[in-house]
Amino acid sequence: ETGVTQTPRHLVMGMTNKKSLKCEQHLGHNAMYWYKQSAKKPLELMFVYSLEERVENNSVPSRFSPECPNSSHLFLHLHTLQPEDSALYLCASSQGGKGEKLFFGSGTQLSVL
Amino acid sequence: EDQVTQSPEALRLQEGESSSLNCSYTVSGLRGLFWYRQDPGKGPEFLFTLYSAGEEKEKERLKATLTKKESFLHITAPKPEDSATYLCAVQLYNTDKLIFGTGTRLQVFP
């Protein structure tokens, strides 16, 4: 596989569930990102990992917990989410951790019931 | 406050009807301006980076330009396959933070 792949593509969960989103990049990049995309809102940066170290956490609620075990994999662990957390969650990677020329995955469409 | 505004929100064009999308910004300092294309059900795909006023970049039917206050994405003789949402993002000079606009949804009809 090439590029950035995200699984699952769609996820429906209840507010008491625990689930994880997975992202894998095959580009040899050293930085990975989680973004949230809601309808009619700008993309919101959630987390940045550079060389497997978290370098940014944009005041994201603790019910979202990122994990970056190596430079190719990124996870977003979800627990006790709220309906307003329903959105498209996008993973991206770049060469360098400063947000330049991002390569995005296709996203996970999350619905919280 | 740093801000990026895209207009129009939506644009419908006949095939072959050229037009421009606008991205205006008010930021403390610009490191770069990015254009991305996003198809339904997919993540954004990188198109261009512009770094200084007067710079232009071209790719097929698309041309991006930059001034000190705004960027334009000109679409010449568009085709239905150009239909997508076009996103603009500004990278701040002092923090490297990326600020995205809300996008312009373009529909091109045959």
C-alpha cells in the first residue's frame, strides 16, 4: 500500500464505548497528525507527533488519547465521547513536523450516538 | 486574531466557464499559503504552496496567485472532474501553526 491509510472508514459508537482509530503511513515521513473536520468548520489540528514524540496538543479533551508507537503508525483512542464529537477524523503525515505539505488519509467518519 | 476566509462558499460553473476562488487572510506573519483539493469521502490532497507576494504556481487548469492579503485559485476552462472542495491554509511565520479556511465547494456541470 502507498500513502496514508486509515481504518476504519466508518465508525458508530455509543457514548460509553471505547474504540480506536488507526493510521499508517508508507511515505517514510517523520511527523504525523490528527485533524478533526466538522461540517462548515475549518480543519482543527488535534495532535502532532514528530519523531514519535508528541509536540502539540491543541487543548483536546482527555476523552481523546493519541498514541504513536513508531514513525509509521498513529492511533487515536476514544472513550466516553459526546455526540458533538461526531466528525471526520483525518490523519496526515509530513516530512518534518511543521505542517508543511501534508499528506492526508481518507479519514474515519465517526458518529457518536 | 489570525483568520483565513474563503469565498464563495459554493460555486457552480458550466464546463468551460473560467472563474476564481478567493482566500483572504489576516495573520501576524505569513510563512506560506497552501491550497488543497478535497473530494467527497477523501482527505485533502496537496495542490500548491506559495511563499511570497507575486508568486504564481500552475498545474493543468489551475493557477494559484498570492498577494499580501489574499490568494486566488484561478480555474481555466474547468471540467466536471474539477468538482471538489478547495481548501486554503495559511502557515504562521512565528509558530508554524496552520490555519485552514472553511473551503469553497466547486461543482462543474457538463
